[in-house]
Amino acid sequence: MGIVNKLNRTLGVELEMVGIRSLYDETSHYQDKEQGFHWEHDGTLTEGGMELVVAKAAGDTWVRRMGGIFDLMQEFGAKVDRTCGYHVHVGSGDLSWAALRRLIRIWGGVEGDLWGTLVRADRRTAGRNGVEYAAPLIVGSADQRYTWQFTPKDLVAVMRKRLDNEGAVKNWIVKKLYGVDLSLPEGIKDPQKKLVAEIKYQKAVQQMQRIKAYKRTNEGHGGCRYAAMNLHSHFFRGTVEFRLKEGTVDFEEIIFWAMFCGWMVESAERLEDRVVCSLNRLDHWVDAVRGFVPGSVLDWVKEKQEKRELEKCA
């Protein structure tokens, strides 16, 4: 555990930028293994834009690494425009199914408050680099565009699953995200029907294994990977990816947004079900986590909220 970053979970980031004076050409990626970064081309950005991928680290090791990256960004003349985003990967490989369902419910309470406070407001509906690549995970029933988006009914349903039956929780979440039914064929007495059900189950297991093996879902045409909080990344690489933040070269924004995302995942491990079910606003989450989330992170959140309120009054 660090002094500045007291979170033990790993953080890895992807910073999309334009106008870069880089040390690479079109056929190679400039990278520095010692500093833990490399550049990647991203066709969704303004021509000439690149994505700086920073390897995961935990505690103050991550803070020091990001300090070096910030120096690099200044050296390369990094800038951002409205095509750029900032993606954060939080280590989640240790999360139980019960904790994953709590994370979904927590996110259901806070996501709507993030746009316009911690995240630029137009990212919720902004063209292909907003809603198409970081669509809200939580929506009202009338606004649901994708089957993997969670409605208020879904949030109630996922929290009803029994804590002592993680299989039921797993099946529910997998079916919601991917449309794959992993329910075991039980209670079937007819031998022929039982055989058919078992074959169907094995096919579902194989389908899920294929899904987990690839970064892109839905044959590369979107899917739940493009949610504001990308849960597919949890199955694919053991991280939860937060995709909704706009691109930024502000060091404070880069650091505190990532730590906020990290503590969001950690809170799903630490908070009890009864508390999680009462969180319906970002303020509620802030109050619930005061016992373990550093004050500097919560102060940053509150400052952004207060700034938004002042803008409304102006």
C-alpha cells in the first residue's frame, strides 16, 4: 500500500491524444519497457492521434509511473480534442460474483451523476466517441438500446440473487451481458431430454469460453465491451475498464479519476449489501466510503460537484 495512492488494486490507463511529436513512424510503436508504456494507433481519433498505453501498477509505484508519463506527454506536445477518451483499467481478478453484482448496483446508483461533474456532460450523447464507444451501462427502460444495458428492474433483480449461491449470480450476469445461459440441466428425468439439455449446456460453456478469449465482443461490432463501465474486460483480462472519461492532459484529472475508478471497484468488495442497495446518488457513495477511501479522492469528487452546482447557478 502506498502513501499517496493507498489502493492495493492495480491501475492501468490508456490516454488518447492528438498532435503528438513522437519518436515513432507508421510502421512501429515507440515504447519504453522500463517506464512501462507504449504507443498504439487508434483509428477513432483525429488523424495523427495515438493512444498511450501505460502498464498496470499498484500503490505509489503507479503514481511515480504516471509522473514519468506526464513528463513524456509534455515532451511529445500531447493535446486532446473531442475524439479523445481516457480509459482506466482496475484490477478485478479477485472479485467474487457477489462483489461483482454489488459493483453493478453501486454503478447503477452513481453513473447518472458522473456526466456533467467528473466527466464532461456531452460524453453521454456525443457521437461515435461518446455514446457508441462508452454507452451508459445503466438506463431507464424506455432508453434501453442494447440488451446488455441494465434497467432499474435489472438492478433489483441482480441484488436479489442469494449470496450463498454464486452460481445463480454468475448465470444471471452472464446471460444479461452475453445472452448465454449457463444454467445446469437439473431435475430432468427423461433420458433423451436430459441428453439434449446437457449438450445445450456444453455448447453454452464453449460459447462463453470463446467470448472470454477475445477482447472484442459481438464479432467486433460493439457489445458490452463498449459500455461506460466495461465488464467484459473483467472476463477477458481480469480488470474492470472505465471508458466514459473524456481525454485530458491535466495531471490532477488523470490521477484522481483513475483513483476514483479504483476505489469504486474496491468499494464493491468492502460495502455490505444493505448499504449498496441504498446508494442512489454519487453523494451517497461518498458518504458510504468515508471510512476507507482517502479524503483527497473524496475532496476531488466534492470539488467537482460543487463546481457543477455553481455553473448551474451562474
